[in-house]
Amino acid sequence: MTNRQKTIVIKRVPRTVKQHSFPINTKDFEEMKLIAKRYKDVKNYVYSRYSGIHSLLILKNHKKLIRDVWVKTTFAEQWKLPARYWKLALDEAISNIHSLWSNTKNAVRKALRKNPNVTEDEKNYMYYLLKADELLHAILVRETFKKPKKISRLEIRETYIHNLLRRYIRKYKGSIPYSHKETVFIIDAPMYKYIVEGNSFFIEMASLKPRKRIKISLTEPNKYGGNIRIIMKDHSIELHHLVKTKQKTIWNEKNEIGIDKGHKNLLAASSGHLYGEKLNELLNNETERLNKKNAVRNQYWALAKKYEAEGQVEKAQNIWKNNFGKKKYHHQKLKHDMTVKSVINFSLNQFFLIERPSMVISEDLSFVSWNDKFPKSVKRKLSRWIKGYVRKRIEFKCNVWHVEYQLVNAAYTSQTCHKCGEFGNRQGDIFKCKNCGNMHADINASHNIKQRKDDKEIKQYTSYKEVKKILEERIEKKMA
Ligand SMILES: [Zn+2]
């Protein structure tokens, strides 16, 4: 098994990790909206002022030529933002203008490569200019300049080439990237602090006033460093962190694993392992909690109705006010959903690390009717979003680990025996085959799913009816 230990280092992939806040009180939320709006104003000013050809050289030294000047001349006061905020907005806008320029230059290089009217010498001359901003700037604003040695001996039609360069830049320079979003801003490390109080998690961030911070309740305890992009949602925020995932090791040996969404577990694998036992427990508890809560709410509802009917409006209203709060419900639901997500991700990571699959074979759930597959009790708990979430995360993790992901037709994979092909009965966790005996129902299904990958007759979109016919014919052939 030496092959299995062989690992290949692949490059670090940057990706965005999201954190979420609980609903934020109106006062703080309005203040953050104001920050976002002013932040956008700074960016748009920078775009309008510095994305033109005349500003090409200023970009390189914007800290001295723009930032320091804004401070010295009190120009920055108009933004009504703490310095850290407008400085970040300025940096972000300048960095976007930089990328615009590099896109423009790439487009020019591409056009140049295809241009048959330009000689090799002239191309080299232009490639050189595209890398030397001082010279490029001089040509764009029609100033004279001294040619460096490297290009002084090239034979070129100077006027023609300089005109061509100006024309290309005009053509490929995109429009000014004005920002219309008033819902996004960035904070950097000195502007925030993570705080833990008992079981609650917060981030404190700079407000509009010096030394005053806005404290926001987060749904999970993870802490990150570096810049955070704040995205304002409806009364809550998302915190986006750009992280570089650590190098992943990939394994070369062919190891195809079929998986089935388990009844009591998140996953059953054709290796015989089950993953995510905790999920069922978690969902059971939540269902129970919601049922209890609903029962209590129904009692209050009846009481309020009764008071209302009797004309005791104030009493009725008090009950409404105190017992039907959406906010607390929302809070708990969010917390629950976050826990479910973290259990799912934890279990999937375990799956990948233990199985080390080269390919994951899964049923195509978009094709199979969800109704046929699960009993009512399970369907209720595995709400639609969980199903979608699991599918997305498996796809994502396959991507991260460089594992192939294949969908197959799932028809009858939980109703037939993977050893002999006979139709059997399922009782809870147990699948009963009259030839082969009892086996774990979900593991049996995961074997069938794995076998479907190489099935010459049953394709991903073969109809349910057709699949049944094929399976029955196979059994008959065996008997004969
Ligand atoms: Zn069997």
C-alpha cells in the first residue's frame, strides 16, 4: 500500500470563508449602513479621479501622492469617516484600478500578437513599453522621453506605433468601475476584535466615533485574522474572509467509493463505514423542541383569542407581544442551522480523510423523487435545505481534494441486493435478501450505487420503469 501514502503537494487555493451575525439592533445597523455608504463615496471619487491615463504614474505611489496629501490638506475630512475606513476604501479602489490596467495591457498584448501589420521589432518595442509605465505614460500624454538602450536599436515606425498604442489603450480600457453597492465595506485587523462571553461569540468593530466600537453577536466561535469584507444583509451581516486553504494531499490509488444518504446517518459508504451519526440526534432534538414550542404557542394563541373575544383587548395584546416574538425564534433557528452545518462538514471531512477516495459515486437526487426514497418521519427532519447543502458540500469537497465526483441512477438501489441482484425487503436499518441474508440497508445501497457507475445498461437517465425491467431480466437469466 505504499502508493496510498504517496502524496502530492498542490498549490494553495484562495477561497472565501463566510461568517454570519445574528440580527443586529437598528441603531448599530443604521450606523454600519452609513459607514458603507460613505465608504462607497470614497471609492467612487477615487475611480472618477484616478482611473484615467493621466493618473497612471500616481497609482504606483498613491500612499504618498494621494493618501498623505488628503491628510495634510484636510481634504479627507469631507468623507466623515475615521481615517482607517477611508484609507481602506482608497486602497481598495486603487487596487481595482491596478487590475483594470493590467487587464487593459493584456488585451493590448493579445491584439498585438494577432496584428499582421506590425513587425517583430515593433512588437518587442511595444511589449517593452507595456511594462514600463513611465514610458507608456509619456506616450499616452504625448510627452517626449528618452529611449532606454534595450529598445533604442529596434527598427520601428515611431509615429505609427505610438498612435497604434494610444488607439489600443483607448479601445481596451474599460469604463470607470463605479460601485453602486452601499452595502459593502472592509475592516482590517486593528479595527476589530473577537470576543467570547460564555457560550456567546462577538466581534467588536470600529464605529464612526473614535474609541467607540460596535459589538455584534456571531453565530459561531471561529476567529480569523487579516482584512474582513463586511456584507450588509437584511438586519444582519456576513463577514467574508479570504483564506488560503492549506496544501491538500491527494492520493493516487484508485479507490472508488459509493455513498448513500443514510437514514440514521449522514452517509453510508461502500467501504462499510457510516458517517455523521450525530446528525440524526441533532435533528431529532430540534424537531422535539419545535413540537413542544408549538404546543405552548398554541395554548397561548387560544388564550389570546379567548381574551379578544371577551373584549379584553389589552390582555390579548400582551400575550401576543410576549409570546410570538419572531426574533427569538429566528435566533434559535439560526443557531440550530449553524450546528447542523458544522456537523455535516465535520462528518464529510472525516469521510474524505478516512476513505481517501479517488472517486465518489453518488445517486442523482435531482432525478430520483425525494418522496420515494424516505419515510415521512425522515423527510420532515431532513428539510430541503439540508439536502441541497449536503450535495453542494460533497461537490465542493471533492473539488478541494481533487476527487472525481460521479452521479448515477439511483432507481432500486435500496430495494435490491448488491450481491445477487434479487429484490428484497427493507426493515429499518436491515435489508433482507432471501438468498444472501440480512445486511445493513444503507451500506447495501451504497454498494449498488457504486456498481451503477460501470453498468452498461442502466444509465443516469434511464427511466424507473426501464431500470426495473432490466433488473428483472437479470434475475431471470440467473435462474435459467
Ligand atoms: Zn442477495
